[in-house]
Amino acid sequence: MRLVKKILVCMDINTDSQPALDKAVYLAKAYKAEVVLLSVIYNRGLLSGFFYEKEKLEAAKNGYIKFVERWLNTYADNLQSQGVKVSTDVAWHKPLYEGIIQKAQTHQVDLVIKSTHEHPTLKRFFFTPNDWQLLKACPIPLILAKTQTEQIYHNILAAIDPSHANDKPEMLDELIIRSAVDLSQQLKADCHVAHCYSPIEYQLWSDIGAGMGIGLGPTDFSMGKENYASYVDELKKNQRKQFLEAIEGFDIPDSKQHLEEGYPERFLPEIVQQQYCQLLVLGTVYRTGLIGSTAEKILDEVHCDILSVQIEKN
């Protein structure tokens, strides 16, 4: 994220709301970057048997593509009037996320931005299957822009995991922090870093201790109540040490460091709200598609845009 020269914007012809475009214009002006407006389309109606002849089907499909091109050009004209260099592209492809990734690689972009929308019944933001697949598979930094979020990023939060749970590579935390720091410097925003860790619950600790007491573990170690507080204290010290090692070398003030004891799906949304963050930066592992249930809960609850950066796992 140090240098963003070209941004791919996923345009949705089915809605007038284009939050991804708003964020792309903001970032393009900050980086003096080029914008590619992309619409990936696939209309099953044209393939339902109405056009029996191949030539007529192809003509109908091309007609629809030209309609979408004209629609994109109305946005392109507006961007050009603002001094933003812009081009357009339309792809007939299914599934949508594959078409986006292919075009992102073809255009050699540095950033992909896609809109997410509020569920009309639940009154909450939701991620479509294509959003999740992009998070898992897109090798290029990806911003999922939510509707009704602020256009300007004043506070950026990097969510890291120095304990490297789920076999995450050590370099992933550095990539997350570096991306957040670079963005904050370019946008003159504040950069926060957060890590949430969860001790073993006392009930589980007691159950393990009971099992060890009947010959299922070493008898010279007690997992009773008297040792639980010591365990939690020692865990906190280790997590603090790992956290400070992860942010070492980055200029992160103490007031922007957030180490919380508890489940990330609860505390990360709280940090986002308390620190008035407009962008949450997290990391995934390319090829493995490492997006777990915890991440799903977090992304559904945070009321800000999401930047996902990937690192390739050999």
C-alpha cells in the first residue's frame, strides 16, 4: 500500500448507491492514481431459451454489454471533470468474484474496491458470497466499502494476531501494520493497532484440572482456582510482549495501542466504535483462504470499511 497507482472499482448496475466509487475517488485524489470502473455482469435471462439462435443470443448479449458501457461512461465523465484519470471495462463472467480477480490482474491494479450494502430487512450490513470469496481469493489489497460510512478516513485500525493462531505466517502482522501506517501517512489519518486474546475460561480450566486429578495428566501441577489468576496474569504478560514486538519499529503512540483481554468478535467492534475508526485493516492468507467464523462475526458487526491484505503461503 505504499504506492497506489491504479484502483479497480467494482460498479453495481443494480443500484444507484456506489460507496466503492466514492472511496475510490477519495483515494485516487490522495494518491494521484488512475481509476478503472469495472462492471462484471451475467444475465441468466438472456440464456433462458428466449433466444434460440446463437447469433441472436450473441447480439442480445452484446447489446446489454453496450448498455452497461454507456452507463459506466456517465460515471467516467464525472470523474474526468474532477481531474481523475479513468477508464472503463465490462466483463461477462460468472461467478462475479472470479471476473473481478481476472480483470484486476489484467489491468495490473494496486487496489480493488467493492461495495457492500445494508440488508433491507435486517437493517444491517451484510457480505454476499462474492464478498467472502473475494476476501479469500483476491491476491490484491481489497477494500469492502459499506454504505453510509464516512468518505474520509480519519482513524485507521490494524487488527493483528501476534500469537499467530491458525498457523498464520509471522510476516502477516507486519504487512497489516505497514499497510495501515502507509495509508494513515498518505491520508493524514491516525493509525491504531489492536490485538484481542482470550484466556481459557475458568470452567474449562477446572475441567482440565479435574481430569488431571484422576490420572489423565501430571499430578505435580494443580489447575485449581489458586493457579488460574497466575495463569491469566502470565498470559497477559506474554501477549503484551508479543504485541510490543509486533509493533516495534512503527511509530504507534501508547494511546493508539489496544491490547484487550477477550474475544475479538466482541472487542474489535467496540474499539472501532470507541476510537471512531473508519477503516479496519486485517490480513488473510492467499491460497488457503483463511477466513474463519470469528472473522465473519467481526466483519458483520463493525460499522466501518474493511481493507484486506493478503500474504501468499507456500
